[in-house]
Amino acid sequence: MGVSGLCLQLDVGNTSAKWRLVNGNEVSDRGDYRPNDESSQQRLLGCSESLDHIWISSVIAPASEIRLSRLLESQWGVTPWFARSQVCTGSLVNSYSDPSRMGVDRWLAMVGGRERTKSKVCVIDAGSALTVDIVGATGRHEGGYIIPGVALMERALLLDTDRVRFNEDIGHALTPGTSTAQAVRHGIALAQAGAVSLALNQAGSEPIALLFCGGAGEALMQLVDRGGEMVPDLVFEGLEIMAGLR
């Protein structure tokens, strides 16, 4: 789906934002933005002299959204459009009794996933939180899971224990650990991959497509080892679809 004109798209998380600049079917620039980082702010504000659209997926507080909106509007004179979770978007139907309670990043990832396949699909977003959402072949959201992500799991473990400490730079694997560092990192990997595997078991025996996104998505896809596709821009894809349906 192409964009008419020059469009800045942002996927705003709790601590930072990903952005990309799109013209038609081409992504001409992309980067990361952190509110308290002057260099990343200047990089964002200098990405283009003019814009036709600004589209935003945001999970931050309303006051922070207002500050971001004012920053962008003062730079380009364009009022940003914020996507919101809906009762339905196209053929995708929300399972929440109050759709506004669903994080819009989850919703947009499912919108993007639904566009990619009309079969049953599991959308796995491995970021600060690990979210796993199941969408049936009819387009109805069958439910999902929100689980602490890799960094949150490790931080919680280190904050609440005195003797679990290590300095080694250990990767994530599923083999039993033979040091504290390995036991922690491999245990977290086991928890993440195990959660996805159990969620897929709960989804039933019907064939299901797997779509991964998020910063840890590629590594998690390898750990789960059930196939699937890594789609880094899945939230952006959903954002474009929803904007096009307005």
C-alpha cells in the first residue's frame, strides 16, 4: 500500500520511538527518537524540509502525546494523526469489550498481519514487553498474552535478589546454564520461547502462520524454531492500512 505524498510515521513506545519517512512505496529514511536525547531529536526534525502527513502509533501518556504533537507541528505545520485501537479495522475484529484498552501497537501489528495473510495468524511482538496475539481466519481476535520482555525479566530478577549477580556478556540459549550468567540468560530465553510455544499449543490444531516483530523478534523466532517470518515494520504496515481506511 503506497502513501500519497511525503509521510513521517512514528511507532512510539514507553522509552523511545522508531520513525520512518515514506514517499509512495519507498522508505527514504528511518531512525530512532528519544525525548531526552538532543541528537536524536535533531535527527528526527531534520529528516525532511516539508511533510504532507504525520501518522503516529503511540502507547505513551496523553500529556506526552501532546508534547510530541506540538514538537512535530511546530516543525512542519502538519497536525499529527494518532491511530487508536478500534472495534474493527477492515476485516479484523477486536475481542476487547473496550477496544480503547488495547495497546494500539498490538492492534496495528494485527492489522498488518491480517493484510499479509487471511489464514489464522499469530502475531508475536518481542519488545519491552512480549505480546502474543491470535487472529482467526475469519479475522476475529481470539485473544492474546502480555509478558515481560527480556530486559524486564532480567531487571526484575536482579532487583529482587542479592546474590544473582554477574558481569559476563552471555547470549540467550535454551541449554541449561552452568554459571549464574548462563542460568539467568538461558532461563529468560526458556521463559520467552516457552511462553510462545505454550500460546501456540493453546491456539489449537488448525495451521497457523507466525509473524514476528520487535527488537528481539529475530532471536525469539530462532529460539521457538517453529518457522514463521520476521517483519520488522509490521506496526508501520498496520498504521498505513488504518490511515488509508479513514
